[in-house]
Amino acid sequence: MKQINGYSKLTKEQKIDWLVANYFKGDACVKNELMSYWHEDVRVQKIFDDFSENTLTNMYMPYGVAPNFLINDEWYCLPMAIEESSVVAAMSNAGKFWSERGGFHAEILGTTKIGQVHFTFKGDKEKLKNNFSDLKIELLEGSKYLTVNMDARGGGVLDVELVDMTQYLEDYYQLKVSLETCDSMGANFINSVLEEYANLLKEFVVRKNLDGELKIILSIVSNYTPDCLVRASVECKIEDLGIVGGLPPQEFAEKFSMAVKIAEVDPHRATTHNKGIFNGVDSLIIATGNDFRAVEACGHTYASRNGRYASLTHCSLDNGMFKFWIDLPLAVGTVGGLTQLHPLVKRSLQILGNPDAKQLMQFCAVAGLAQNFGALRALTTVGIQQGHMKMHLLNILNYLEATEEEKNHALEYFKDKVVSFTTTRVLLEQLRSAKKTAK
Ligand code: MEV
């Protein structure tokens, strides 16, 4: 019976039993396997269970660090949670490369976040617009009880605008709210304020007799925050790049810059280029318990802001200088959410020196820039497969349950050969049968 009512009401073990009975023919090994990933400390497991719903077990993800990051003249080690091979290695290499050339620079260009109350108003547009300044005062006053703490921390509502969207959709308007949420990502705070604004708006339209029919459609934070923006950059004399992947500095710089320009004009390349950037950004975002879906959605919208999806990074080669930078909008938090709950998130923040949200924005932009540098450096010189394949080989070897001795042998063997699953399997079979014969 693959359909069930009230699944969420079952205990965790009952949920597993139902799943195993219906999808694994009751195989006890599957149940044991799922339970084997439970944390041994029941209090910690309870924390994980409560993050989400219908939690059965934990799904592991590699957690590592990329050391040697010189950012605004301070040394950092960046925690990264990512399953893809080569990403941490590329980050670490880029970190080291730039630490020998002045390091990364990062600056905050803005921290404003946005929320919207989307509504329709069938009625006198002018009346709505003329009454807006009174409405705005009432919205700000009427939501004070929600904003008082954020106001005290130096944040709160910065502005409220009435946006006429009727040129796009009949009778459609927005309250567009700009907010500062300090060290929290702010989605909960923003949504509470917006829902209160929606109530106050409804009440206002009736009380002021605005002669129209108002319908609140929805009130929600916008994950597009172009004014919550950070810039990270690196620069050095072209000659100081040295020989990169066998190329002399000028040739490398020109190829690198061309690769960035291609991603500035071609959406197909830009998508992969930006995906590589998010390899770096997301791994740090996940390690610090932030919302990588929000960060990605925002970055991709920003990448399309001029009407054509394009690179988030840019490169210039003027007056003998190599400059490479990223402007990245992202809303992150270092308080609230998972930050005080998830044991490894706490550790990540400690590794980063317990940063505030602005610092974390800077680290994320640096991670994205470093990752993109690492990818383009490989792509424009030796190609991506050389590094990728070594890690891929390790994954295949682990899958085939290779011993340490077999792994070392295979790594040596594939140094000058193309890795594939079949050749690795055949190699292991040969090694194993040779060992048997020798016995
Ligand atoms: C792979 O995860 C990321 C790259 O494809 C990025 C890029 O092509 O720039 C290597």
C-alpha cells in the first residue's frame, strides 16, 4: 500500500517501517542502514529531527576547510560542506595563489533587503496614491511592536513604497518595503512585518473609504536583494601571475580574461561559469547554516539584470594589471535560523571568528571568486579533467571497495591515462587476481 494517511503522525521508527515495508519489501537491512546514520547522542539527533518534517535519518555530506585565505589582510580558513570532488582543492589552491599576491579584498556595497505585499485594488487609483503618505505613517506606527527590537539593533524598516504594477497586470499594486535586518538573514522578521502591513492596509482602505475593492494576494520577503551587495576582488601585475599551468603570464591573463568575457556574452557558458561560482558560495553557505536556495535564486536573477543571463565575475587587463572581481547580492545571517542549533554550523562560525553578517557576505563572495578563478585557471590551461579525474577515480575506487594499497596503485597507474569506471574495475580485478596467484 504505497499511499498512507497520517504518515506525519507516526513515530520515527514507524515511518521507517512503513517505508521499508512498501518500498524495500520489508528488508530489515534497509531499516538497519537508515538507523545506522542516527547520531549516537539522542539529544543531537533530536535537534536534527526537528529541523524538518518526517525526518527518518541523516544524509551525510563531506565537511572540510580551505585554509590560507588572506582576506582584507587577515588570515582565514573557510569551512565548506560540499559533495562534489575537486571543489575544496580548487578553493584551497586559489586561496594560496592569491595569498602570495596580496590576498582578496572584499567590501560591502549595501545591506538593504526587500519584502512585498502584493495586492489588487479595483477602484480609484488616484485616491489610493493620494492617501499613501498617511498609510505609510500608519504602517510604520502600527508595526512598531514587531520592529522595536530590530530598531534597537540598528535595523528595521527603511522605506515603504506604493508600486503601481497595473501596466503589467490589471489592478495589481505592491507595497515594496526596504529593510535592514542586521546580522539575521531576516526572512521571518520581514514576513511578520509584511503580514502586519497587509492587515493594516485592509483596515485602512475600509476606514478611509477609498472606494475600491482591495484583495491581498500575498505577502512575502523577496529573495532578490540587488542592494544587499558585496564585492570581492583580487589584483596583481600581470607579470606577477607567473607561469600558470605552463602558460607565460601575459598569455594566461589574456586567455583567462577572454574566458570571462565569453561568460559575459553567452548564457550557456555563463550558466556553467556561475554554477562554478556557486560551488564555492554554496559550500560556505551550507556550512554556516544559511539558505543556499535563496542565495542561488538571488545570484541568478542578478546575473540576468541587464536582460541577458551573464557572468557574475569580471576581469580587466589594463596598464599591466590583472584585476578580477565579483559583485554578488546575497542575504545571509549569523544569528537565528540554524546558526545556534546545528553543532557544525556553530563550529563553522567559530572557524570564521564568529563573523557578523557583513563579514560572512564578504567570505561568500571571496569563496565564489576563488572558485571561479580555480575553475578558469584549469579550464584555460590544462583542462578540468586532470584534477577532476583524480577525485573521480577515488570515488570509483571507494565504490569498488579498494584497499589503500589498491588505491595507491591505481592513482599511480592512471597518472597518464584516462580514468573510466570500466578500466578501474578491470585494473582492480587484475590486481586482485595477481595477489591470489601470488599466495
Ligand atoms: C563544475 O562543477 C564547475 C565548472 O564547470 C565551472 C566552470 O566551468 O567554470 C568547472
